[in-house]
Amino acid sequence: SQRCSINVNENGKAISVESFQTESGYDKLFVNGEAFSGSSGPAGKYPSTGRPITWTSDEIVASPGWKICLTAAVPTTTVTMPPTEAPSSTPPIDAPCAGAWSVT
């Protein structure tokens, strides 16, 4: 079996998932103790500083793997509009990945 850990030293950054496909139920990525497997990746999760992201695999069935990265938190924007219009803002949904971790 395989096992590795990634130590995260940055607060306030969420995980974005570029790809995620592991053997469901057997190959798992743990973020803050929560297991992710199959095609359900940890998108939007905030890893805790001092608590590693951990990968475990039984190596029996090969799957494409995963690629994740940390993205800066999206700032909240308040827009002031005339009283006849409701305020709105549209934060970006997906930010580019400056650094990434992957297993293939």
C-alpha cells in the first residue's frame, strides 16, 4: 500500500480540485480527517495548519489519480446601488492554481 502526507502551512486558503478520480472506497485522500474517494474530491475545503493532508492507497486497482491546489480566499465585495436595484457581486468560481500537488 501507499501512504504520504502533505503539511499545509498556510491559513485561509481553500482547496481547488483540478482532477480527482481514485478507486472508490479504497484509495482515499483525507483533509481534516474527512475522507475523499472515487470522484468526490475536497473542493472548497480549508485544510487546518498543522494537520496534514494524507493519501492512502491499496495499489490494487489503478485510477487516474488527483491534482489539487490551494487558492486564496475569495474576498467579499459589497456594491452600493441606487435603492431601485439590489446589491450584487459575483466572486470568481475557480481561481488559477499557482502550486499544485498530484498523484497519478
